[in-house]
Amino acid sequence: MMMQLYLSKLKYFWFELHQHYHFSEPQKILNILIASYSEKQRAYHTVQHIYECLNLLESIRSELNDAHAVALALWFHDVIYDPQAKHNELKSAELFEQYMAQDLPVNTVEKIKRWILATQKHALTDETDLQFLLDIDLAILAATPERFVQYEQQIQKEYAWVDPEVYS
């Protein structure tokens, strides 16, 4: 039931972005994104995470300089996700460029790639849109107690390969 809600709202968010950017292959890219966020190794970095991020973005949209670019960065920031890999953000940024470069100005592509890479370390920045992007990505840490417990279980599932002694 919730999955259908996430998917229909994500489709709405995606086609709203398409109206702004005029993607050459909007449905194909949306299908790739949804398939990526639905991979079996994911428990937290899923369509639920992207839905929660984009929903939060909607609530602070007026604070942003370029809400569309922030939305695209959120869509792609975890598109490649292997809990055992160290280069997820780099590969996500590369995939973003591969699929979106033909539809966006070069400066927009470079900015969004830089933002996706910034989600690896969440370092301090004075760039307002990036601050919001990073805060949105980590907003789960301020979730309701019920959602936070669910998040902890999801992360534990993604990191099931880590020795429990090391994990805790």
C-alpha cells in the first residue's frame, strides 16, 4: 500500500521536474531510477528514502535558489548503492551525468555532480542549496521515534554483512 503511494508521488515529482527541464527520455530515466532504488540489497536507500527526501524538499522549496537542481541531486544521490562499496556517490554522479548531460546546461550538470559527491562526507558548506540538500539527506536522524526505529532496522539489514560486534 505505502509502496504504491511512494511510486505515484515519485512519478508526480519526476514529471514536474520534466516540465522544467524537458528531459529527452523522462519515462526511461524514471524507470531506471525506480529500478535502482528497488534493488534487493537496499533496505533504507530505497524509494521510501527518495520519497521522504523529495517530500521534505517540497516543504522548504521557497528557501532554495534552485529547487529543481536540488531535486535532481536528491533523485540521483543514492542511485548507485552497494553497502560494501566506497565509491557509491562517485558512481551515482557519473550515472547522473551519463543520463542527464544531454538535457541540461553544463554548469547545472557540474553543480549537481558536485552536490551528489558532497553527500559522501556531508562537510560544512556555505552554499545554501547544498546545505539544504545535505540536511534533507540526513533528516531521518530527526524523524519520529517510530520512523527512527524503522530506519535503524533498515540500516542494520543493509549492513548485515558487518560483524555484529563491530556494527554496534
